[in-house]
Amino acid sequence: DWDLGDWVESSVASIRSKVGDDRVICGLSGGVDSSVAAALVSKAIGDRLQCIFVDTGMLRDREAEEVLESYEAMDLNVVHVDASERFLTALEGVTDPERKRKIIGELFVRVFEAESAKISDAKWLLQGTLYPDVIESGHQGKNAAVIKSHHNVGGLPEDMDLKVLEPLRDLFKDEVRAIGRILDVPQDIVNRHPFPGPGLAVRCLGDITKEKLDVLRKADRIYIDEIKRAGLYDSIWQAFAVLLPVYTVGVMGDDRTYARVLALRAITSSDGMTAEWFRFPMEVLDRVSTRICNEVSGVNRVVYDVTSKPPATIEWE
Ligand code: XMP
């Protein structure tokens, strides 16, 4: 059995000897992988690690603020780039999921490159690649059918002249979480559900507008808050709301409404490759649905996704 405390010590030593006196750049996403990778490298080389956090505007409610506060508590050097307007503009009118991914992936690289060009003398790019990521890209290489392009925000800009540092590439997610705890990474980052690089863009089906994103954020916040209140957050691999481009008829008081449908998804999984839909206690779903219809204008119907993976994927797009 692996002792993860020893792993941390030997990894820190090997990062130090590899990197020497060089500077390292890291794209932080707020997720477990990039945050733990940054905590580890910061332990090894201190403020010669420079992190860049790009806000794509496709994040959850108050996520950018919360994540930046955690990074401050971790004493990381972080540049915050708010590129949300640029992403919204680039995505205007786009409905195809793969085009959304491509646009976001490419714009992310451009924004990231522009920012890292300001950090002179950096030699390394730190990435939070895990073992399942290594395997999955292998799979996709062998199989003709790529299901989703998985543009991982934080991915390597290909023409950047940097060496890649991937200290987590032999690890699974639960090991990364354990290492995060050893390194005192804040709980809400360590236990955070995985979040796709393209973010809410693939959870807002059809074209993306600021107004729809705000409706989705409000509903998603209620859903996640109620899951946490019920003590279920850590039993779930991923939970999120999806705003559908479908209108249905409802009734409010004496009036007919015609508003959007919101889908709720929650799954359990050990690596994201397969997943099972989560069996909620009915009263939790009931509370979430009631609150969303009462508090989120623009939604008058809530449905729960009872499909596992396969045949469905975790995300709806
Ligand atoms: P699917 O939807 O393919 O998702 O079952 C499997 C896992 O990958 C995440 N996901 C993505 N992550 N860029 C990412 O970085 C993407 O384009 C992307 N699409 C899906 C998804 O949230 C789940 O954890």
C-alpha cells in the first residue's frame, strides 16, 4: 500500500531537482486536479510558481470569487483574467456542442497564451493530468469514434515553448483528493465535483445568452445548496442542472405560464468513464423542484434524469 505522505515528499524532491531555478506557469481552474498540482509545486518551489485563472464566464454562481478566495488562503500567486465578455461574444448563436467546445478551447488557449507571455523566463507549464486522463486519451487515439472532444480548459497550448510538468499523472482522483488534504488544500476545493472545461456552455443547451446562463446559475445554486444541506454532496460524483431549450405550459395562481424546462442530473462514478444515476430521497427532489419553480423566474418545470452511462453520457452535450 502506497503511503501518500511519502509520495508527497518524494514528489516535492523530484519537482525541485527537475525544475531547478526555473519558473513554472500553471492554469488554475478551481478544480481539484489543477489546485492540488499547484499546491504541490508551490510547496516545492514557492513563488516561482505563477498561476493564471481565466474566468470564461461559463462558471457556476459565484464560483470565480469563491475559488480565488481559496487560492489566496493557499498563498498561491494568481493572476485573474476576466474574459467572460469575450467568451460570450465568441459563442453568440452557436448551438452545436462540438463547436462550443472548439470555440472555448481555442479562445482559452489564446487568452492563456497572451497572459503567460507576460511572465518572462518561465520554462515549464504545470498540468493536473491524472492517470484516467492518460488512459482516456489513449482510448480515443485507438478508437475511431471520439465521443466528445474534451477540450480541457487548462490544456496545453500546442505551440507554446514550454516543458510540461505533470506530477499527478500516475494518480487516481481519490488519491489526488487525499494528497490535497495532506497539503491543506481547502475542503471545498478538495471535495469539489469535477466540472467540464467548457463549463455551463454545455449545460445550457442550444445557444448561449447571458440571460439563460443567469437562470441556469440560479437554479444550479439551489440544487447544489439543497444537496449539501441534505448531507449528500460527498456521496455524489457530479450533480448539476441543465437548462433545456424547451418551453412547457404551467400554471401560477390564476395565470397560465409558458416557460423553460430545467433538468437535474446527479450520478455516482469512480472515474467518470461509467456512471450510475443517483437515487435521491424523494423529499430532496421535491424541495429542489419547489424552490426552483418558486425562486427562478423563467423555469416552470423540473425533471430528473434517470439515465446511467452508458447509454447516456454524464453531460447532456
Ligand atoms: P461525459 O459527458 O463524456 O463526461 O460522460 C465524462 C466526464 O468528463 C467531463 N467532461 C469534460 N471535461 N472538457 C472537460 O474538461 C469537456 O469538454 C468535457 N466534456 C465532459 C464531464 O463533466 C464528466 O466529468
